[in-house]
Amino acid sequence: MDLMMLAERENTLLGQDFLTWLWYKSEIQDGMFELESGERFMLYMEQRMSVQGGDGENVDTATVNSASGDMTEVLYGLRTGKKVTRCQLKMEIDENLWQMQVKAEDFTLSGLKTPKVDMKDEEGDDPDAKFLEKIYLIEKCVALFDHVFKEFITIRISEQWKDEVARFQSWLREGEK
């Protein structure tokens, strides 16, 4: 295996660990996360999610696209060793709501929907204001996503990881009941 393929494989595994952890963490914290500033925000996964397990020709994928929020199939996949490979995230802070798709293999954020920007022009408005507000909203979304990734990676590289995995497995077993 060449170095490039090894790096891609490691990135995919890290991305799967991250998205799987993020689903678990958002469930046990009722979606509540907190920035260093103390500002709180909601993050939750819903409607669309894929889990995958196996390797090579033995890859098995389960995908759910459920407006009702029924994640039974992907939960079963997690219990059988699969990990989250893509998901739909919603993040909310104050009354602002962002929605996007995330892929574990390369952390691609797609289909980003930001809070609406008021497009009405009023006399004296800066012509760049709407564009700058949209850029600010995109940057805010990336900052929230980066924050939860930093929280994950801090735990992932520490001695706490074994305990986190044990709590995750316990959470999965509780969901079976």
C-alpha cells in the first residue's frame, strides 16, 4: 500500500470515528455543545445517515433517509460494528439554523444552508452588506463544526478515548432495550 492510499484510509477512519462520536455525543447531550466563550449551540443529526462496515469487497452499507427520524437501521449497523460515513447535520445558535451534509472520507461539507439573509434593499444600505453577512454565516458554521472536531480530536488522542469508547458501547447497549 503506497503512502497516499494509507493516508486516505487513515483520514476515512478518523472521519468515521468523528461522525460516529458526534452522533453519540449529540444524543447524550441532547444536542447541546458549548464554545470556549460559554456560548451554547445545538447540533444534531437527522433524516439522512449512512453507516458502513467491512473492507474491500465485503463493504456493507446501511442508509436511512427518514423524515420521521427513525434511525433503527443505522443503530443496528452501529451495534454490528459499522461506523457513520455520511450524515446530515443541523446546527442552531440563537435563532440561526445551518444545515449540511458531511462525508467522513474527506470531511466534505455539502448542501450548506445558512440562516436566511434579508435581501430587501433599503436606501443607504451598503451594497456589500448582504454578501458579507452571508460570508459571516458560512464562517460561523465552519467555526462551530471546527469546535466539535477539536473537542473530538482532543479526546481521541488522549487516554480518555478508551473510557469514551466504553461509554459509547454502553449507550448502544441501552438503546437495544
